[in-house]
Amino acid sequence: CAPTLTDITRAWSLLEYFKKNWLESLWLGCSLERYEQIKSYDDFLAWLDESPAHANSDLGFYWRMGQDIGLDTYGGGAGKYVSWGYLPHEDKYQKPTIDG
């Protein structure tokens, strides 16, 4: 059955709540619209320095932690993703199970 207006309104409300109470306030430290203005690495670094809310956000913390532990030396990732993946390299990992 198709979603009702109540279903759609509830879903929209949940997404707005997530956006305002986690994504913008905790993860980014700014509006999503402001973050979407970042188009390059230099833009991102300028954004971090633009406001203490940006630098102290979860993303700012993750960025500093990644720099401290050397995540930036792992090389380029795939597109715009933060994660590099989780599967072991097939040529370097030959144990299919913990017991193996």
C-alpha cells in the first residue's frame, strides 16, 4: 500500500530531527547548506578554521585524530567516501577463518 500523508509527514519530521539534532549540531558544527559549499581540500581546511564549532565538531575531531594517527598516509580512497573499506587484500590474507 502507498504511504499516507501522515507517513510522509512523520518520515520528513524524523529526517529533519536527525539533520538538526545530530548531523548539523554534532557532526558538522554548521548547516548542511554551508558544508555543501566545500568543493576542495583547501575549502575544507578553511572551513575547519572558520569557526570553533567546525573545528570542535565530530568531523573536526575525526579529521584531527586521523592526522594524528596517520590515516592521511594510507592513500586515496574511492570517490567521496570517508571509509577505505573493510575487506582484506586477497593476495596478502590467506586465512579464511580465525582458526585457519
